[in-house]
Amino acid sequence: MTVEQRPIASAGASAGGLRELKKQRTRDALLRAALELFTTKGYERTTVDEIADAVDVSQRTFFRYFANKEAVVFAAQDTVEWHFVDALRERPPAEGPFTAMRRAALSAWDSIEERLSPVVPVTLYMRTYQVIESTPALLAIHLRRSAELEEHVARLIAEREGLDIDADPRPRVAVAAFTGVMRVAGGLWGQGGDPSVTAIRELTAGYLDHLGPALADDWREPA
């Protein structure tokens, strides 16, 4: 489930439209409250009841929108990940796989505020990202989710290149190399002191720039 930006209902909106708007506002409020609690108290120390109480709704209402705490902590992450997929899908066909993935990733970071700010502040999302990176249980879930995303991206790359993904291993290999670099950059950023989008974007770009040289046969400097 992705976080979607819903248009503000007009004065002449139908009762059904107003109900949907109210539901979206409740969901957004629960999401913001949960992320604030996760980033101040910690994920494991935050309860569903505390999230519901922060929005003045019942626990039952919380579960109408989110299956559990895991679902809410990764809701904004879903948006960012699929924003990258959308950006990759829009890259020119002439770009090679690594170039397309690199430019899609940096483009997604450049437009993250526009995508997230209608629902949660970007600074809150970035703090939540650090919580995920520093919480073993969440990091394990994040890695499992990343593997699922990798498969989706690999199939997208295969489609771009006109390849049969089950016969040609290159799409999966390329995506594994790319996402491995992204994970390394994200982990190092999570350990740093600058939680800004600019910091992770620059770190990501720098590490991606070293992907080609790192795959070369000879790393030694000429004698």
C-alpha cells in the first residue's frame, strides 16, 4: 500500500467523496503520529494504543488502516521506493541499465519532498529511515522487502532491454550490484550525523560513481 496524495474535496463534493477525504486524513494523521513516536520513543517501545491515542481514535480504527506497526513504519518507505520505480520506468530507452537506475535514484531523491510533504514532513521520513537502519528487527524486514523490490526492478530492466529474465542473468546481476551499493550508502548515512536528504543523495551519488571501477578486474595502481 502506498501513501497517495488525495485532492482536497471541493464544496460541492459528494458525501462519498467527503467520507474518502476524512478516511485519508485519518490515515495520514495516524501515519504522522506513529512516525513521531517511533523517532522519539523508539519503534519497539511504541504501542498501537499510543499511536491511536495520539490521534484520538480507537485501536480498532488504527487496524482499519494498518495491519500492524510494521505496516505503518514502512508506509512512507513504500512511497519512496515506488517513486524510484516510476522514475526508472520513465528513463529514456537508450540509457544503459546502470545509467538509468542511477539517474532514477537521484531524481527520486531530488523530488522526494514534493512526493512526501502532502502526507509527512520529509525530515520526519528521514529520521524514520534512520530508525529502520538502526533497529535490527526493522532492518531485517527492510532487507526482505528490498529483495522483493530488486526482483521487480530486475524484471523492469529486462523489459527495457528486451531480455528474457529467466534465460539471461544480467538484469538480476545488475540490479543486485546497484541495490547493494544503495544499501551500503544508506547504512553509512544512517550512522552519520547529518540526516538530511542532501547528505544521503551526495553519499549515494559518490558510491554509485565507484560502481564501475569497483567491478574492474585490476584495482592496483600502475607501478
